[in-house]
Amino acid sequence: MKKKKWSIYVLEVFGLLLGLVWISPFYLMIVNSFKDPRGIFSNVLTPPSELNFVNYQQAFEDLQFVRSFFNSLMITVASVVIIILFSSMAGYALARNKSKLSSMILLLFVAAMLIPFQSVMIPLTSNFGQIGMLNRVGLIIMYLGFGCSLSIFLYHGAMTGISVTLDEAARMDGANKLQIFWRIIFPLLKPISVTVAILNVIWIWNDYLLPSLVLGNSSQTIPIRMFYFFGQYTRQWHLALAGLTIAIIPVIIFYFTSQKQIVEGVAEGAVK
Amino acid sequence: MKNKEMTFWLFITPVLLSLSLVVILPVLMGIFYSFTNWDGLNFTAFVGMDHYRRLIGDEQFLQSLWFTVRFALTSIILLNVIGLGLALLVTSKLKSRNLLRTIFFMPNLIGGLILGFIWQFIFIRVFSTIGDVIGVEVLKGWLSTPATGFWGLVILTVWQMAGYIMIIYIAYLQGVPKELMESAEIDGATPGQKFRHVIFPLIAPAFTVTMFLTLSNSFKIYDQNLSLTGGGPYNSTQMVAMNIVDTAFSGNQMAYGQSKAIVFFVIVAIISLSQVYYNKKREVDL
């Protein structure tokens, strides 16, 4: 018994040390973001001697943070809403229709998940460019196309737990298909909608390559702006680190406000 | 009946249309273009297998492919060992287990681009400082050689994704029945024996999931590659995804870049299909 207590104690210390190592990059980013270049040069490991927000002011302006934040937010929210809307409808229709065609369409969506982004990006951007759709609307359509497969798959799986008798009862009461879906089925799919939303928010918010190819220099998102910002301040670590800290703050807030749902959603998306 | 069909199509048309526009049409066109002299807008001639023949002799592409394979294999081993280790740690009786779970998972939510920049600072500035202080030469000049670039990318990827793998292992570990663990304990099994003979066989299905997930994820990495090393020094740490982007958009060789993209597609598809195959086979075995 004594031996066991001792080993738990060792494990506890080991766990905490590992946790400290794990967050040390964030610690180093934050402490050095308050220093001037000389401060970083003289000692990179210690906390700053004073809390100086000059770096943050300049990084905030150069990142055009308010603009890029709202651009990212608008693109993410619009894409995720559309993905949830259309994927849930499709998941429902495909689950309720038992025909061979229906299962073949589902297979098509699943098979499309095999195709990596780099394999389609060149013709994709060329096509959208030729019809003048290399803009935010085009980007949102692309997110629907790339994101719908996994989402439909998850909705389709969740539908197996929702009995057909519900549809039939509602039809008896005179509801049409659209009403049945929106009033009866969609509310029951809420847990899976949360999963779908979380998986897509994480992906779209952080995505760099697709928006950089589609949006170019206009209406920039946080990752795109961050890329240019970093290029501008290569080796000017004090400014770069302040910018990186600013860029991370929204994600950290998101994580701490809905950690439970995020972890559950990610687990569900991966295990399926 | 007709009406029912109508609603079916009404419900699936938006996604079917966007999937066709965004994935299916481009991939078919991409296969076609890889046999032409397409410049991004037009093509004037078929070139047959020329691009693919050129690809076999393209040293930079082959080097990227080899680098990606080495990177992917190293990452999946480390990710699974560390991910499982973290999962065992945070499902133990530690007081700090919830805090640790939060910490280990955190990097996963932040974009690879941003994390790559943070680690660039760690490797270049912090490593060299620590190297100076404790007098270890190995910590100096990180990311300036192919070897340190390689390990830098591995460390970044493992740090970012281990929490994700941990979450998957936790889901399987929670499926291990408590009674089984208790009876093993009563029978006098040591923690090591419990792991080897009780936990390990029960979470074996998790390995197939995480192995292929980490394999295809590490194969497709781009953002981390771009922000941490940018492919440097001298393109020695350039992975396949970046090689394709560079060929097409910096080198402006659209059709040639597309032929690389098709080869990439075939490799990724083979990886994913073997996963489906193994999963099916495992289900049959059970």
C-alpha cells in the first residue's frame, strides 16, 4: 500500500512536469512578446521586467486585426451554418430513402473524402476564377463542397437512432416533408449538429491554403494576414510574438468556453 | 411517389451540386489536364505520359516524397506511443488529470501556420540560448540543416497532434470494463501485466484508427511545413504538398503540378483504402 502511494506521487510530479513542458511554447511566446529586441536577446526564458504593450499596439494595427477577425468570423460562421443546413437535410433524405441510388450517393460522398485538397486545388481555382467566383461567396461554396462529406456521414449515422414512426405520425397530422424535417427531425439531431459545427469551425477558422488561393490580397482572414505579417517581421521576434499571441486569443476563449463539447465532438468525429 | 422523389432530390441537390463543382469536376479535369499542356486556362496539345515520365526524374519531387515518407513514419510511431502514454496518464487516478487533458489537447485547436511560427521562435532563439547556457552544441543552429528541420517538423507535429490521438485512445480506454481490471488486480497482476494482457488487447482496434489517421494526416501536411521551415534549407525539408503548390503557383507549371497532384491522390487513396480494408477485415475477425 505504501509503495503504491509513493508511485502515484511520482506519477503526479511527472504529469505536472510534462504539462509544463507541453505549455512552455505558449509561456515563451507570451513572456517574450512583452520585451524589446534587447530583452529577448539578453534573456529569453525569464518573464519581462515590465508589462509593455507597445508591441501589441503595433502588431494589432499591422495585423489589421479587427478587419481580419471579422472576415474570419464571417467566413467561418456562414460556411458552418450552410454546411449544417444542407448536410443535415441530405443526411436525413439519404437515411430515409432506402433505394440503391441513395446508398450509392452516400458512397460517393464518403469516397470524395479520399481526395486530398492538393489534388483538386489547381483546376478548382482555375474554374472558379473563370466565372469570377474567387471571392468570399466562392470560398463558402468551396467549404460546403469540402465539408459536406464528413458532415453528411455523421448526420446519416445519427439518423439511425431516430425512428421512422416520428415521420409517419407527423405526416398523419398533415405536415409536409420540409416541416417534418425542420420541426421534428432537426431538433433531435442537435447533439450531432454540435459535433459537426465544432469540427468545421476548427478546420475553417485555421485554414490557410484554400483562402490564400481564393481571396489573395483582398478580404484577408487571420491566418493569411498572419503569414504576411510574419514575413514582414522576420526575426523581429518581439512584434511577431505579440501578433501570434493576439491571433491565438480567440481560439483559447473558444476552447475554455466550450471545452467539453469540443473534446467530445473531436472524439466522435475521429472514431467514426 | 413522384412527390416523394422530388423532396429527396430537393434535399440532396445543394450538397450534390457543391461536391460536383468543388471536388468531382476538378478531380476529373485534373486527371485530364495532367495529360495535356494546360497552362491554367487553356491547352493546345496532348502530351501523353510526358509529365509523368518527367516526374520520375524530378529530383526535387522524389526528394520531397522521400522526406514525406520518412516524416510520416517517424511521426506515426512517436504520435501513437506518446498519444497512448498521455491517454494512460490522464485516465489514471492523478489529481491533475483534467488539467493535463486540457493542456495536452490545446495545441490541436490552433492552426498549424501559427504553431509553426511559434516553434520557429523556440527552435531558433530559445534552443540556442539554452544551448549556450548549458553548453550543448546540438541545440544550436536548429532549422538551418536538413536534419534539424526534419526533427523540428516531427516535434511540432507530435506536440500538436498527440492530444488528438490521446482523445481517441481515451475513448477506447473508457470502453475497458472496470470488472476486468478489478479481477486482474485481485489475481495479483502488476500494472505492467494489466496493460499487456488486459488493456492492450482491448484497445487494439484503436491502433488501426490512429495509425491511418496519423499516416494520412502527416502525409498531407502543408501549413506547418510552410511556417516552420518554408521547405528550407534549400528545399531539403519540402514535403509533397508544398512541392505541388510551389510547382503550380510559384513555378507556374499548372499541368505538371497537376500530374504530381494526381500521383499524390493515388498514394493517399491507397493509404485510406487499406484502412477501410483492415477495418473490414478486423470486423470479420471479431
